[in-house]
Amino acid sequence: MTTSPQPSDWKVFRELREVALERFCDRVLTEMQTIATDPSQSALDRYHRIHDLIQEHGSQLAQAFDNPRRSHMKPQIMSIVGLNLLHGDEISRFSADIQALLQAFVDRS
């Protein structure tokens, strides 16, 4: 994983990273809304659940999206795919090398 990605893969990653980040944030906000509006729990319990959710997803957010550089692209794209934030047609935009890397990652998971 030390080789630099192809320029075309880097370009696709930069575009899809934004799409994946939007999906990630939307997913977390939807979970928060569900928790916040749960009438079966007290306000304090809902607050604690939302706090825990933010903590959990904060580390996922950092791993998948923080400090995007070419040297971080492969681990980040694997994190993004591991979080199910990209569709097959989006993944197919990457080179065969990156697609093979992602397929091997999915197969191991």
C-alpha cells in the first residue's frame, strides 16, 4: 500500500469522498433524529445515546475522511467502502487495481 495512486484514481477518490461524506453525515443525523424523538426514553437517556453515537461515529469519520492525501487514499477508500457509503457503479469508476484491492477487502470482511 505504499505506492501512490494513479492520478485518475485520486481524481475519482476526491469526487466520491464528498459523496460518501454527505451520505455518512446524513446517516448519522437520521440515527440522531430517531433517538431524539423516541418517546419511550427520557431526555437524559436520549442525550446519552446521542453522545455515544457521536463518539462512535466520530472515530469512523476521522478514519475515513480526515486529512485526505494521496498517501492516505487506499486506507480511506477501504474505510469508506467498509461503511457501505459507495455504490457498485461508483466503485467501478476506479482502476482495476483499486477495484481489486476493495474486492479483497470486502472478501476479508
